[in-house]
Amino acid sequence: MRPPTQLPVPASAPVKAPAGARRGFTPMVALLDVVLLVVAFGLAHVVRFPWELSTGTVQAGWIEFVVAPAIVVVWMTLLSAFRTRDPRIAGIGGDEYRRLLTASLITGASVAVLAYASQLDLARGYVAIAFPLGILFLVIGRKVVRSALARSRARGERLQDVLLVGDTEDVRYVGRRIASTPGAGYRVRAVVTDCEPVGVTIGLGAATAPVVGGIDDVLDLARAQGVSAVVVAGAVRGGHERLRRLGWQLEEHGVELVVSSPLADIAAGRVHERPVDGLPLMHVETPDYRRRAGKRLLDVTGAGIGLLLLAPVLAVVALVIRSDDGGPVFFRQVRVGRGGAEFSILKFRTMCVDAEARVAALHADNDGAGPLFKMKDDPRITRVGAFLRRTSLDELPQLWNVLTGTMSLVGPRPALPREVALYEDFADRRLLVTPGITGLWQVSGRSDLDWVDGVRLDLHYVENWSFLHDLVILARTVPSVLRSRGAY
């Protein structure tokens, strides 16, 4: 689902700041930015002019020393002009980083043009060090702020209270997504709907919210509840004209209007706005499931190099498994791949040799979701197997599956035939692409995920695949494996 789209509000309107800004969020980030830029330019001076600094001479580097503060001021001004510290984009999505990079590149271009026009002899080595360092430090700084903000929001702090408006099903759907993503900065304070009586409590996943009135009273209810935004979930009675008038009315009282997009789990890169007589129509690109030569090249290269480099590790693990109970080293299981074709997945064996025969006796203790069987303390897991699962070493033999083409490095989780038999509501679209060793399900919780959430993540990957997305998932897999979250 795309993040709710915020309608623009005139700068003169007394808009309530989101919770992220109520305790000086923007000044705090601005102070961090200026400190990081000063450090970046200081390090550039030390690296570029070490002799002059050590001897106390100023024959070289004095121009850079004088100009650096002016560059920092310009850089900070552009960071503000591009609203890189706007609390509305802080903590989630890539807009913050895009704005930061744009402001930084324009700063560099402006400095280059001004230096050329004024014939200012800035050392190229100094500039080549200072600007990349500045951008790197700013990105790291924002990442640190994001992490701190995410932890704070997960504790229920720095959240923006909103009023959720719409029909019951739309409210439940959007409310669940808001409740499951506290990092977005929203918290549903109350629900406004004509479909339920006042006083009824509506479940929103991990949260609940009371119904406080009907849609005709949105403005009064927003003021009474003291919220800073109204989130419209789906269509409202009265259509576009009423929604526009509601935005004007809320604007007068400093309350933002946030409209949930009807497009769920569609990446922003696939959506292009086409204005037609003032009406922003969203054009959704059709995903291409075939032209993925770069993905296959990455798979073959990554799997080949991985098998060569990890050969000693694979050999040691095989010897340990064999010596533990004398059973077979590998475990093979039928899975369903691209196009519904079945294949044999290869793993290191982590359970006793009669594990499959003991499944029926353990069904009462099943911790898995849907058709999956999972136990956090499965008695069938061997001593060596527990370690292999915790470290994900048991999945290394799947590199052979990747090399032979039945699997990919990144993709949907390889499904069991009994799962596929239960697919409904287009869940079989997972089979349009090759399953992967890792994927969104891997970096989002693995066995801790509800089966339905796992299917949703896989469908999101299938619909919105990109080469860059694969690289991001691979990078996120490393810390996910180290945390061992959901690995049992």
C-alpha cells in the first residue's frame, strides 16, 4: 500500500505540527546537519593540507578555510529549501533521502559555477573529499535519526493522532496498516463512520479505536478530539467535491487532510501521475515478469562465488552433521517453483531422520500459521540443527538450487505443494517468478510472520520487482540473519 497522500496546505494556515516536530525535531536535525558538515569539511582540510596544518603555515589551504563556512551555509540553506527536515517525511520512505541528495548535488553544482565565475582557485582534491564526505555523513546522520525515531514511535511516542474516516472495511484495512507500521508516525485516536453506531470499538490489528460519530460531523469531531490530521480511508459520501470542501474546512482549523490511496502494495515507481483538467489520474505500469536477465546474471554469479568461497564451511558443516547422529547430511523436500513446476529443495539436515513421520503427533503444538507447521521448541531438531537454523547455515546448499535455476537469490518463499493447494484470491501469483533463498519474508520476521502477511509480502515483491530492490533485500538479509529473528 502506498503511503497516504497529504494534500498541500498553504503556508499561512495554522497547521498543527506532527508529533515528530513537537519537541524540536526540525531544529535538532538541523543542528546535527551543521555539525556533520563542519566535521566533513574539517576532515577534508586535514587530509588535503596535512603539511600546512602541522607546521602552522597558511601558504596553501587558506582559501578553502575561508570559503568552507560559506559553503556550509549554502548547503544548510538548500537542505531547508528542499524541506529535508520536514517531520512529515521523517522516519519512513525514500523521499527524505531523495531530497537530501538533490539539495547536496545542487550545492556542489552551485559552488562549482560560482568558483568558476569568480575565478576562485579552490583545490580540486579538497572539493573531491569534502562533498562526498558531507553527503555520506548527512545520510548516516539521517539513518541514525530514523532509527532513534523508529524506536521512539514503537514505544508509542512522537506519534501523530489522527481521525480515521470511511466505511467499516476501509477503516479496518487502513487502520490495521497504520497500527502495524508505527514508524510512519500515525496513531488512530478515533473512527468516524456511518456504518457503525457511536461507542462501538473497532479492531485495527494490534490496536483498537472507538467510533465517535458520523461523516457529517467530521469537522466538529476533529476539533473535539484534538487530532492534527484526518485520514480518509476510501471513498466518502458526496464524492470528490465533498472531499475538497472538507480539506478547505480542516485547513481553516489547522488540521491536515490525508487521503489513503486505493492502490494497495503498489510501489511508487510504478505509479505515474497524469493530470487531466486538474484531476490527478494515477497510471499504474504493468509489471514485467520476463525480462530479468540482470537478475539471472546476479544469481549465477552470486551462487557460483558463494559455493567456491563457502566450500570449506560447507564441508565442515557436513562433517559435523554426519558425526552428530550418523544420518544423512542433506535434507531434500519437494517445493513449487516458477509456473507451478515442482523441484527438490536442498538444505542441510537439522532434524532427526524420522522427523516427517513424527509430524502428526506434534500437530497440537503447531506454532505455524496457515498450512505451515512450525514449533519454536521442536523436539525433532538436533543439537547441531538448532545452531544451523539460528545462523541460517542450513540454507547454504540452496545456492546449488540457485545455480541450476530452480531458485533465485531473492524471491518469494519456496512454497510447499499443500500450501499451493490452498491458494485463493490471486495468491498463486507468487508462482509467476522464481522463489528465492531470501526475500521480503526473510527480512521481515520469517517464522514470526502470519501466513497471510507472508503471502502479502511475496505478492508485493512479485508486483514491484526491481534489480535495486533485490540488492536492498540482500543487504538487509545480513543483519536479519545476525538477529536470528523468526529463525526456528
